[in-house]
Amino acid sequence: MSILNSFNIGESGLYAHAKRLEVHARNLANIDTPNYSRKIPTIAAREDISFHNLLTEMKSDVFSVGTIPDKGAGVSFTGVILDPTPGDRQYAPGHPDADKNGYIRRSNVNPMVDMADSVLTSRAYEVNLAVVEITKAMARRATEIGR
């Protein structure tokens, strides 16, 4: 794996987790918005880097037997899915979104879940930032060795 690949992995993680944080922030901002459905951010690996897939590729490429293929590693933000949990019903007959019985559907955002997800996401962001910083330090040391 080259140093540039390490930068690309760190960059993809920074972007994906920043988008996840945006989704969680939007959920928390809309906690009191009637009929708002919580959005769940999703990320996925850019390539299938499973051990099985790696062995299959090595086996199929006869001329590079014994070498590890250069896989495009990293993650990507794949979008959001809506939380299917219905929000609580609240009696508010004067509200413009009220149904014929005077009820509105409250947001299904659970602040504890989104706050916990935000903490985990920010830690993942910090890890990817550390990958970029460590890679930058390695590149700096490599240039110093060449002097």
C-alpha cells in the first residue's frame, strides 16, 4: 500500500463520517418537528476487501501470484434510510398538521440514540484524522531520510 492510498483511506473516512454527523445534527435539530422521520446514515466499504475475495483475485491473476492486489480501500457515504418507527401521537386540535381527530404525529427522533451515534461518529472521524496525520508524518520522515 502506498502513502497516497493511506491518504485516500483517511480522506474517505473523514468525508463519510462528516456526512454522518450532519445527518445526526439534522435529526437532533428536528426533534420537535411534527411528522419528521429520523434518518439513519449508512456507509459501506468501497471495495470487497474480504479475505475470500482477496484470495480469489490472487488465484485468478496467475502472473502476480504471491502479491497482494492493490485494492481501493476506504468507505463511502451511501445515503440515509428512514427510521420506520412511528412517532407518538399528540392531541393538538389547533395545529395546522392535525388530522380530523385533532392529533399530530410527533417526530420519532430519540435524542439519546442520536447523541450516542454522534459520539461514536465523532470518534470515528478522529481516528481517520489520526490516519491522515500519521501518514503525513511518515511522508515527512521519508523525505528526511532521502536527504
